[in-house]
Amino acid sequence: MAIFLQSLLSGILVGGVYALIGIGLTIIFGVMRVINFAHGDLLMLGMYVTWGLFALFNIDPYLSLLITAPVLFLWGVLLQKVFINRVLNALPQNQILLTIGMGLVMSNAIMLAFTSDYRILTTSYTSSAFQVFGLSVSQPLLYSFLITVAITGALFWFLQNTDTGQAIRATAQDRDAAQLMGINVKRMSVLAFGLGTAMAGIAGALLAPTYYIFPQVGGPFTLKAFVVVVLGGMGSIVGATLGGILIGVTESLSAVYVASGLKELVVYVLFLLILLFRPAGLLGKSRT
Amino acid sequence: MSSLLRSLRTPRGFSAPAFLAYLAVIGLVALVPQFSRKPLILHMWIMVFLAIAQGSAWNIVGGYAGQYSVGHAAYFGIGAYTTMLLLELHQIAPWYGIGLSMLNAVLLSVVIGSITFRLRGPYFVLASISMAEIIRLAALHFKDLTRGAEGILLNGIPPLETPWFTVKFLGKVPFFYTSLGLAVIVISVTWFVQHSKLGYTFQAIREDQDAAHSLGINPTLHKNLALMLSAAFTAAAGSLFALYVRFIDPNIAFGIDVSVQMVLICIIGGIGTILGPVVGSVVLVLLSESLRNPKWLVQAGLLADSSPTVAFIEARLSNAHVLFYGVLVVVVVLFAPEGFLGLLRTAVARVKKRLAAKPTPPSQPAAAA
Amino acid sequence: MRLASLLLSTVAAAALALPGLAGAAPVKIGFINTITGAEAPIGETMTNGLELALEDLKKQGVDVKVIRQDDTGKPDKAISAIEQLATGDEVTAIVGPYTSACANAVAKQAEQYGVPQVIPAASKEEITRQGYKWVFRVNAPANVYAKALIDAALAFGKPKSVAFIYESTDFGSSLSKVGKEYAVAKGLTVVADEAYQKGSPDYRSTLSKVKGQNPDLVFMVSYVADAILLMRQSRELGLKPQAFLGGGAGFDTAQFEGEKDISTNVFSVTQWTPDSSKASMEFAARYQAKFGKRPTYHAACTYTSMMVVGAAVKKGGADRAKVREALATDTWQTIMGEVKFEAYDGYNNQNHNAMPVIQYQAGKSVTVFPAKVATAKAVYPFPGWK
């Protein structure tokens, strides 16, 4: 029982970070219908910014969010304006390819600049834990989780209650109709890509104190983000949050009750089952 | 030449000059080992042929039927594993093994197709990726069957004995001809797909699945047929790759890079055309080799050993070859979305327009020659 | 004036031409390594090791020219690299490649072309078990890692059970396969056998499961920085066996050593230790000064491989057969101790490298096993987390 509760708990906490990666991807997909294969590489950039601030100025990774998030937002805006914008109406395979190419360029540019060494970021709380009822609650994971909750809440509020947020949502629901309603669809796309990139960057920053950093770190996270997003329903923020946590828990429990080597496999099987039986995802509205 | 170009622009059926040109090109390529036995050059030809086979095979389902699978590593890997396991564990010679591996891939494609073809667009892409990942993870985990991450090392390939001759699979030349043969077969199959009724149904599905359905085409059936064809030849390419490299593990055989490479070949060359994957393979293999190892150009006799280009690439670009690969992909998607073949076609059209604008072109004989 | 300048420039030209006249052209050595791709971090330490070897060879007057090729960690690229080196550049010998898959693909070609190949750090056992004449390996293969660690634990205490946690890569699974067999042969019970996909941010559930089994020994294999994650999360969960045994690689890096909170009292096994000899200490100090970090055994193995090839070239010149002859028969005193390529236990041209077991004590690695090379006493059992 203790093993079950412990695994459930770490699954939920790690799932929080997965959720954040997924939210970034879901905003981008929702507004632009572009599957961003460079998402993991954006996360990697967030990690490097965080690492740089920590190594140079000794800024705490969680505090550095205040810098990482805006920097990545601007980077996302730039990428959207220069590259993604040109393929919004192109064939889907060309969009996929463009983002794959961008990912390769980003990870290899970072490799040339910073070598491919693993970077480790160690803070005073890195491997500490709180003991609650005999369970160990990882300190850094708990902090990351709380920050994720706060950011998701703020983002949700922004999308629901501000004019810009509503315009983004309208664009996500129906691009053409939104355009007819006088919404500046192009601007919304730029904003969405910026926001999505910032979310990936924040996720990178939150992972930094517990993970390691190297140029090719992004790949597995890209795949995970896809799973999270489809599980939750493409374009749904609440869905991505639930999807992230569901995947964290699935991984954690299947490592204990199936086999550690199969935890990713179980996640993909779950993913396919959901695709087949609830193609719109857990919370997505039907899009067919 | 112009008739060849016309046939690839608007292919309506069999054209004797184009067919002869095709045979002539194959004949010329087949003579290569008679003139140059430099192993690196032959190795690169083999890599190009295998890339053509993979790209053309993907093109059947991706280019003609419009189903952008990013999970073809599943078929490549199942081919590689079937052949290697049969050879290593049961001493079944690879020429039977390749046949069985194609059969195995077809069976797998039926399973994967019946799951993924219920989905469309981005959902299909993601489902195809996850199927390949499931197989990769399973191959890593179930060590009794696959030897897991330790991979399979090939000790030797038995010689192929026929009543007329014996082929020993040593060195590059046998692999040169087998992979050339495979590439020719897959290109021919693509030609057949483009010109047959079956191919028209594939293209109808690509253009508008619902309209095709309303015309009485069963989209699921035909998408599955396209995938089966595609899977079989992808598996054959995987088998040859494994035999040639002599070692496979789940990441080499089932890794997502393999799937992405096949898509890249087609898009860089020109998707949904016969020659697209051929052009894409040549561009991709040669370019990545030129950036990684510019000295192959010296071996091929294209550059002098002292050439400043070689020195420049070695000094400046050798660590950045993947970066340039990425840049190439971005540039192609942005500026040549129909691939190199698309660029070529636009250029030909422009020249023709210019020629047509001049009532008495002085270069008429040159163009005809 | 004009005459003077003409004279001067003639002298200068003659001076430039002199070395070319005096000696033959430098002997070409190929170096195949993983410079880009996921394995690049380790490839880089190998390049660094090679650089130091080149400095030393230059001092010894061995004139070699190294031609580098990147295999990106993929065997088909490695084949392309060996074709270029063996038939294009016509090198005399080859050092590398790094990964087992690439090293094996290259070995096949090296044997075919008759080019001596010295493998610095690929661990797959089969590579030197195929009876190749031209392929030599400096590092000990995978089975040695596991045996050394388990022998050490049995020498220090009386463990009864062992849990294996390893990454599902060639290195991880072949090392723990041998480990499991050896542990059972030595009377230990294997209570957990957990393979993991490297690069996961969360191993807590796997570790809780292992903790539930209460093993005396926890044997972990990680090639890269996952080692740090595994130990951090073990600390969070309070996993406390008699000993943590780290199967080389990720447990034997400067970064792992630097993470005092989690590395203290962890055992690891290595191909080489900086405190093994005076020459090793000097090598480590030079490496530290030049590259700003501690050398890993990959760097030392590559350094040794290049030095051995250099010595063989000194004897055999540019002649491949003579260099092979020198490699097959000579013995060298190196920073890895005595290097000699021998045939034993089905291996051929394999250096019999004994792997020392180290332990991290107060942020430094010290050699604790076998007794004759130990520089400090082992802390056993694990006293608990700080």
C-alpha cells in the first residue's frame, strides 16, 4: 500500500510538469492546427536559459522563471513571424517537416555553442523531501507542481476573462469565423505561438533543478507532449492538465505493477485506446 | 530528355521513350562497379539505393494515398529483425528471410492499419508514431525474442548458390546489385501505382476521402492496400540494411529517425511523384555525406585533394552537419514546398515559356538534342 | 636590397621545406568518434583524450597526422567513415569508434581491409570474440564491470540479496545480465530486475518498488546523467541498502563525484582511476588544466589507445602489417597500467584490463578494491543519508 501511495503521489507531481508541456503544445495546435515537433527543443532552450542564469548569476531556477518565460515568449513570437506563419496554409506534412527542421537547428546550434556536455543544476533542495504520513514528498517536485497550478490557473483566467484571451479561443474554435468577426487572426497566432513557447520554457525551467540538461534533451518530451495533448483533447487546457497528470500516474503505477521498462509502452497503448474510443480526447469537443 | 520530363509531369500511361530512358539509366548505373570499385563510392551508392527503396515505399502510402505515416520505422524494423533473427537463430538464408520479412510486415501493416486508419490528419500522424514506439519499446523489453538492447550481430551470410553461379556476400558489389535491384523494383511498383486503377483510387482518397467514398471507393480498404504494399517494400529495405550493416538493435531499426528520414526523402525530392524519392535520396545522402565527410568528393574525382572547399567544410562545418541538414529542411519547406522536382519543373516551365515567347528560337536544335 | 630580400625569401623557403626533406610524410591515423548525436558528450571526452596523446607523441618525435571522422553514433555512418579512412585516406591504423554498434561495424571492415583498429572504450563482449586479427581492444568488456563490483561487495560484507536497476541499452542490459548470473553463482538472491528507458524524469516508483524488497545491494547501471537522478531520488525516498553499486559510466563522471550529497559512499567500477599511478595523476592534472574538468575513463582509454598506436607506428612506420605486428606482440607501460593484447577466454587481441572498484568519500573517488591497488578503506555498510 505504501508503494502504491508513494507511486501515485510522485506520478501526480511529475504529471504536473507534463501537463505544462502539453498546455503549451495544445495552445499552439488549437490556434494554428500545426503539430509542433520542435516543442521539446523549445523546452530545451528554457532549460539552457535557466541553467545560464543559475551558472552565471546564481539565480534560483524557480525565480528565473520571471526571465525565462518572457525570453521564450519573444523567441516564440520571432519563430512564428519568420517561419511558422509562412506554412499556416501549407500541407500538414510540410508543417511537420518545418518544425522538425527547426528543432534540429535549435538543438545543434546549442550543441555548437555550449558543447554537448550534460549540465547539472544543484540547489539546496534538489534531493530533499518532506515526510508526510510515511510518504516522501519531493521538495522540488512539490514546488514545480504548485507553480504549475498557479500558472495554469492564471492562463485559464486570461483565456476566459480577457478580450485577447477570448479572441484566442475564438480563433481556436473557428479560424474563418473569427476572422469574419473582426479578430486579427494573424496576431492571435503570433500570441499563441509565443504563449506556447513560453509554457514549454517554463516547463524546462521547472524540470531543470531535478533533471539534467543537454542539447538533445527535447526529443522524448515532444512525444510525451503529443500524448498529453491528444489525451486531453487538442486545444483544451483543462484537458491537457488532466492528460498530463493521467500520464504521470500511468507511468508511475505501470513501472511498479507492469515493468519499469514498459511504462512508456503502457502510456502509448492508453493513448491509442483513447484515440480510438474517444478521438476528441477526454475533454475535447468533437471536431468531426 | 524532354519526353522524359513530360512523362513525369503528366503521366498518362506507358511511354516507350520514357521507358527506354529508364532502362538506359538503370543499365548505366549497373555498370558503375565495372568502372569504380572504390568501397566508399559503392557504399554511398548502396545508401542511395536503400534510401530510394525506403522513400519510394513510403511514397505509395504517404504520397499517393495521402496518409502521412511517421511510423514507418515499424515496417523497416520488422523487416530487419525478421531477416536477422531467421538467419542467426534458424540459419534460414536471407533470400528466403527477406520474403518472410515482407510477409511479416504486411501482417503488421494490417494490424496497424486497422487501428490507425480510423483516424485522420494529425491524429493519424500521432497514432502512427505511437505504434512504431510501442514496437520499439516492446523489442527492447522482450529480450527472449529480440535479445533486447544488446541487438543482433550477424556472423556471416551464407553464399547464394544457383545452378549457374555462386554469390558470396563479401564486400560491396553483391550489396550494390541487390539494393539496386530493390530500388528498381520499388520504383517500378510506384510507376504501376501511379498508372493503374488502384493508383487512381489512392489518389482520389488523397484528394478528398469523402468524395472518393461517395464514388463507391472503399477508403479503408484502399488505404490498407496502399499500406500493405508500402510496408512490404519498406521491410525489404530494412532487411537489406540489416544484412549490409550486420548489426541491429531496437533503436537503429525502430527509431523515430528512420521514420522521419523516409518522409524527408519524399518531401525534399517531391512527394507523390515517381522520381521524387529518387531525387530526394540522392540529395539527402550526398549532402549529408558531403557535410560529414567532404573528402568523398575527392574519391569520386569531383574535387582535388587540395581543394579549399574540402578544407573549409572540414574546418568549419564538420561538427555542424546536422545543423545544416536542419537548415536545408527549413529552406526546402519554405521556398520549395514541392521539393527539388517541383523546382526543376518550374524551371523547365519557365524555359519553355521563354522559348515559346521567341517565334524563331535559335537554340531549337540544341533543345531537341 | 632586392638581392637581399630575394636571398632571404629563398632561405625562408628552404627552411620551410626542410622538415619535409628531413623526414618522411607523417603517418596517417584515422580517428572515428561520435561528435554529434545523443552520445556526443562522451565522444567529446574521447576527443580530449586524443588531443593530449597527440601532444605527447609530438614530444616523443612520433610524427602522426590524425584524420577525424564523425560516425554520429550510427553504424551505417561508421562504415562510411572506415571506407573513407581505409581506402580514401589510406590510414595506417584506426582508433575508435566509441559505441559498440559502430565499433563492431568498423571492426568487420578493418579486418577485411587489413587495417589495425584499436578500440578504446566499446564494451560489447562479442567485438573481440570473432577471431579478428586486426582488431584490438584496450578497455575491459562488459562482464568485467559486474564481476568486479560483486566481488568487492562480497569482500566487504555479507550481502544476501541484490536488486538490479539498469537502463535498457546495450551497455545496461549486457552488464546486468552478466551481473545477475554472477550474483546467483555467488549465492546472492536477485530480488528485483528493473530495466528503465533512459531519460525519464521520474524513477521514484521503480525505486519505491525496490525499496519494498529491502535488498542488501542495489546495483545500478546508467550510461549518462541518469545516475545522478537515480541517486537523488533514492535519497528522497530514503532507500538504504548495505551498498549502492554503480556500474561504471554515469557513476564515474566528474559531475557525479561533485554531487557530494548523493555520491558519498557510493561504489563504482572503472577502467581507470586518476590515483592509480604518478603518470595517471599527471594526466589528470593536465586534462583538468586544459579542458577545465576531470577526465573520465573514456578520455584515459582513448589517450592510451592513441599512445599505443603511436608506439606501434614508431616501430612499424606507415606499414599496416608491421604496425599490426607491433600491436600484437608488444607490451606498453601506460596510464592504464601494463597494456598487452592477448588471447584468453575466447577473446582475441583483448587487453586484460583489471577494473578497480572505487568509492566516493568526502567528494573524492578513492580506490578500495582489489586490496593490492586500494588507496583507502571502504565504508561498508552504507551509513545512511545525511
